[in-house]
Amino acid sequence: MVIDALLASGAPPIVAILRGLQAHEARDVGAALVEAGIRLVEVPLNSPDPFASIALLQASIGDVACVGAGTVIDAASVDRLAATGARLMVAPNTDPALIARAIGLGLQPMPGFQTPTEAFAAIAAGARRLKLFPAASLGPAHVRAIREVVPRDVALWAVGGAGAGNIGEWLAAGCEGIGVGGGLYRPGDVAALVGARAAALVAAWRDAAKPAVAGAA
């Protein structure tokens, strides 16, 4: 699945970051996230055997969710990710060569940035979604400032400190969505707990989105 289609269908703009996920947990955790409404899922590559988990998630929920890898920092990992059939490539930094490689392989890159210089380097390489990381140390005011200069067809996502308690602030500042790690999943968490947290996060998004929907109407 591609991000644009998922968001157009009403899926919440939330990436579940499953850092530390083990392959034997992947199917159950993925199912719990989908049941709660989450449709964007990444497994950071500093997790145990991440490509096995990604492949299992892709096989089990890839028809209804956009699955991918996070913490992608080298070309070999881009190639291995593409081989799983997953579509999302999230990076902690802005590397134009990796962004271009990902796009060439049919992946959807979401590179990490902090400054306008990094943002425009990623845009020049073809990225159309950028991850503000770590978002908590910069704040929504930084998003508003960046949003003034970044083209409107480029979406910003807040990752690192974003969650149910502040999703409305990030959306109001101009973010398309957020990524959530420890607020959704920590190593060893059972699927039922992950699903409950995911449901609460989706509910928080719905509440935060209500004023914007009402205003648009």
C-alpha cells in the first residue's frame, strides 16, 4: 500500500515505530495495530533480525498497510528492504543518494531532517515526505517556521516525542502526521497492550482532527 492512498481512505497519519520487535511477534503485533486502525508500520533496522520481521509484516498486513523499515542508513539496507516487498523507507538523516536509490526501487522515503538546508536537499533528491527528528527538542514552532518555506506539496511528520498527548499541536503547526515509538511499543510488549495503546492514539487523533474537519466544512 502507498501512503497517499491510505490517508485518502481515512487512515490516521500515524507511523507505528516497532523498535526492538522480534520476528515471532510480528504477525500478532501487526494484526493488533491494524485492528486498532494504524496503517503505517516501520521496524527500525537496529531491531533483532529486522528484515525477517518486515517480511512477515508485509506478508500478513501489507495488503492493508504500508510497511517498511526505519533507521535506514546504507544502500545495502535499501536494497534488502525493497526485496521484502515493503514500501516505506524511513531514515534518521538526509542522504540524497539513499533517497534517490529508494525512489528508484519503488520505495517511499521519509528522511529525517532538522534544518531548511537538509529539507531542501531531501526535496531535491525526490522526497515528498520529511521526518522532523527529534521533534521534541525543536517543537511545533519549528514546524511552523519550516512550513513557511517548504513547498506545500511536501509533507512534514513529527517523530521523537510526538504522541497521543500532543498530536493536535503537531497537526495544528502544519504536520501531516506523526511517528510514535515507545508510546506504542516497547520490546516485550504483548500484542493486546500494543493494540490498546494504538486504539487510544487513534482516538486522540480523531479528537484532534475534529476542529479542522469542522472548520473545513
